[in-house]
Amino acid sequence: MTFNDTRKFGRIWLTDDIEQVTGHLGLEPFGRDFTSRWLTDALRSRHRQLKPLLLDQTFLAGLGNIYNG
């Protein structure tokens, strides 16, 4: 196995229970449960600045500053 992450953000876990690693993460933006209705309701129910909220992995998984040009 080879793993290369030049930015030093990568991690590898070996586990029998994936929920131990991913259970705290928010919805995936390309997941089936992510809809415009979900996003609208989720944004309305929180009172935070938009960028920090979108970067919060417990709110929405997979977004990060690397995508914000």
C-alpha cells in the first residue's frame, strides 16, 4: 500500500466499525440525502457565518478551503 499526501492532511484508519471514523460527519454534498430543501432548512436553523458553517465537517462533509479560490 502506498499513500502520498503532499499537504499532510491525509489519514488512514483500519477499523471494523466505519461509524467510529465517519459517524460525526455531516451530509455528503453528492449524497442522496443532500437536497436544496435540506440545505435551505439547515442554513435557516443555524445562526453562524456562512463560510465557517460550510467548512464545518459536522455540518457538511468534504468541503474545505482548498476549494475556495
